[in-house]
Amino acid sequence: MISRSALTRGSQLALRSQGAAKLAQRGFAAVASPKASYEPTTVAGIKVASRDDQGPTTHLAVVAKAGTRYEPLPGLTVGLEAFAFKNTKKRSALRIVREAELLGGQLAAYHTREALVLQASFLREDLPYFTELLAEVITQTRYTTHEFHEEVESVIHAKQAKIGADAIALDAAHSVAFHTGLGAPLYPTPSTPIASYLNENSVAQYADAVYNRADIAVVADGASEGALSKWIEPFFKELPSQSPDPLDSAASKYRGGEVRIPKTGSSALVIAFPGSALGASQPETAVLIGLLGGESGIKWSPGFTILSKATAANPGAHAKATNYAYSDAGLLTIEITGSASAVRKVAEESIKALKSVVDGSVSKEDLVKAIAKAKFDLLSGSETAGVGLVHAGANLIHGGKPLQVLETIKALESVTAEKLKTVAKALLDGKASVGAVGDLHVLPFAEDLGLRV
Amino acid sequence: MSLAPFISKRPWLVKMLQPLAQMYVNQAGYRKMGLRTDDLISEENETVLKALSRLPPRESYDRIYRIRRAQQLSMQHKILPKAEWTKPEEDVEYLGPILREVEAEEKERAALDTLTIAKKH
């Protein structure tokens, strides 16, 4: 599963390729130009993004507009994800897996809040086989009853058992922030009632509504454009051009609120504010994330960001700041997990530190560090196969305009302490979304922390 | 060793042998106990058990009812009144297709397990 923090980096990704040829030639360290980025094209009415680094392996993915935001009923996205690579009209699930194994390929299906991704990673020369396989999976899966009971249900139960307090708290923060759409849980917990909504027929209907030329994008990392246009056209011929039953999705609206869920085991607290969406020019958010920090990139050192200092003083808690960027909204979150008392102390200290940012006490050194981290996150996001893949696809299916990376870097560098102060003040004065999961006797209310809900 | 596949492929032969087949089925007598052909399939093996687990709930319930009724009749050495005998239109196979699918899956698994790779060079 890709890390959520990657969503921030991918937001300004899809550039027109400038440096592919130059990169192939450069032999020594040159001025940093972004690695060859995804080229968006259209093949037979299907949006395609590809990038070729002439390596021996290819990653090919179908990114569909079928994330939890778009599901008409709870559980359909996870059901569709679990039904990927199961029996089709032409071959059985066993055959698909065995053939992929013989070719040395890897198949994966995962979803985010806005997209469902079916991914295949394989050796370069097997592109025709896996293109046919992905097309077959999205158009010809049978969605049989016995597979639903024998395989899909058990897989969903197994995945539900792994959901921890941190995931529940994040889902809770999203649900009070956005209500429907983006507020739907990323993975339903065992106590979420989905049995009446999830069955093989509703999943098949959802698949019909979602797998069509308008709502999918094919993303390839490591395949040439010529090869892709040659093989996508014949195999994706049967894909309908329009959905018979288009799913509507209202624009996201941030609301805010507080939710508290009792749970045994470790506790988690998520404090969320409205963040920056994909493609929105709000560099202050990225710098604020760098300032808050939490996860150090240096081993054995906790780092010296606001959250790192708080967790170093209170062992037993982990804290992280992220901006979850979606197509029309964003959520800036501070996620704290650990023992309930440590979580409480870290939360109190981090809100105090945020208030000191508002009071204007950001040192120059901290600002430089935060800007550097924001720049690194932005540029490194394009280099990872998994992360860049999903974002190139998500960008295509939502029709987002690719942002210029160099302009964003310039905008990041021009962020000052004053701008940060304004943004932080606006966040703290507005409504926050707080999700507390765990030992509620200890975990603070939002009001106790000084937040408005 | 069965002539059934040979005969099924030739519709004229099927039509010719139909009366003989009907006489055989009537003589077998399972319809007089309210059973259908697929109820007679021996369930003491894994394949059939798997196929039975895939039956829709209503079919499964009806099957169990018919078998219990037939067991009661067998114990009493009775048969059903003529009005309640299974009619030929009702005697369609419900388990056969599922069973064939399960058998095909097992055969495919066995074939894939004993696969040999022929190298091109």
C-alpha cells in the first residue's frame, strides 16, 4: 500500500517531459532537473500516461475513478478491489496467477480515497500479455457468487482485522471534515455494516458503472509510447465509452467537528485542518508540514521539528504531519499514535507550538529547514514508481492541469515567516476536525486543546 | 465406459432411444419417491461436497427436503401418491452444471501443477 504522505508529493507531478534525452546522456551531476515525467496522451479514446526510462521492467496500471469517494454504497470499492484478477469469462483466477508467476510478473490491486488501481509489474517484453490481462480483468470478470463467499469475503475480513487505531482515527477525521464523499472510510472496520450492501451483484453493477473509457486512465512506467499504442487499442476495444449509470460526486466541502471512539489497545488522535488540494497553489501548507514534521529522514535521529521535539519529550507516542491532497480539497493532518497519556501530551504540546508559530516565533533556521523538506518531498515524489504512477493516473482521470514543478519550487522558496503566520492563524481560528480513538478517559477533547470545532 | 456421449451427439439417435430411456427411468422408481436425478449423486467425495456448497440456498433446502421425504418413504416401504410423483418437466439437473465446473477447476489445477516448460532454445 502506498504511503499517504506521497499524495502531497505527487500533486504537482505531471510535467511535459523536458529532460528525458538529456538525462540519458548526462554522466556527471548536473543541475537538478526532474526525472522524465509522465507524458499524457490518448489512445483509442483512453487516457494514457507513460514514461520510459529504458529499464528492464515495466509497471502498468489501470487507474479508475472508483475510490471510496465515488462508491454509491459502503464497501463497494473494497469489494471491487478484492474481485480483481478473479475468474473471467476467458480464464480462471488460478490460471491468471500461475501464468503471471511463470512470466515473473506481480499483480496488485489497491485503492485510495479517489482511485482504484489495478497494477501489474513485469519484464519489459511481456507488455502485450499484461495489457490483455488488465483489459480482460476490467471488462470480463464474472463476479461469481461462489468466489464472493469463498474468496472475497474472507479477504475482506482478514484486511479488516489489521485496521488499527491510527487508520480509524484518520477515517474519523475525514468523516467529520467532509461528511460524504471524501468522508467515507478508506476501509470499513469490522463493526461497519456492509453485509446488506456488498454482494457480487452490487459489485458487478459498480464495475459496469466505473470501468469505461471516460473514467479510467492507463499509466505505464517503463514502456515505450509506440508499444503502448500498439497493444492498448486491440485489447481495450470492448471497453464501453460511457458509463450506463454515471456516478455523481458532489464537490467537497470542508465542515469540521469532533468524533470520539472508544477502543482497546493503543490510542490515536488526528487533528485536521483544511489543507491544499492537488494543483492548488498553496506553498505555505507544504512549508507548514515541513515545520511540523514528525518523521525524520535521518536514522537514529528524531529530528528537530515541532512534532519530533514533542515526541522526544514523551516517549510512547509517534506523531506525523501530512497534507492529504485530493482533486478538489485537501486535509492537513497531525496524526499522533501511541499510549493515551503520551498522545495527550504530544497533542497539547504540538498545538502550543502551532500557536507560537502564529505568534511569529519561527526561527530563520527552522524556516529554511521546512522549505528544504518541502522541496525535497516535491521532487522526490516523481522518482518512485508506485507513487508517481497513482498520481499520474489520478491527475488524468480528474482532468487536473499539471503544475509546473519549477514554478512551485520558486513559490516554496518565497514563503516567509509572515505568510506562515497568516496561514497558521487562519487554520487555528477556523474549525478543526478531530478524531480521537482509544482510551477516551485520557484523550483530550478538542476544546481542551484550544481548537474550535 | 458409456454410450451416452455417442448418443447425445446424434439427435436422431436420442429421439429414437427416448421411449427406452423413459421406461428405464420409470422402472428405476426414484420419481415415485419424489426425487430428482441429481438427488441421487453420491455426495461422499470432496468434489460433490464442494459443488453442494455452491448451491443456491433455496435449491439446497429443497434438495434436503426431498431426500428426507424419500428416506421416510423408504423406511415405511411406501411410495408417494401418483399426483406427487416428480414430473418429467421438473426433473432437470441443478447440480450437474456446478459439478462439471468444479471438476473442470480441479482438472485445470492438476494440469497446472504438473506443467512442464519447454524451452525455446
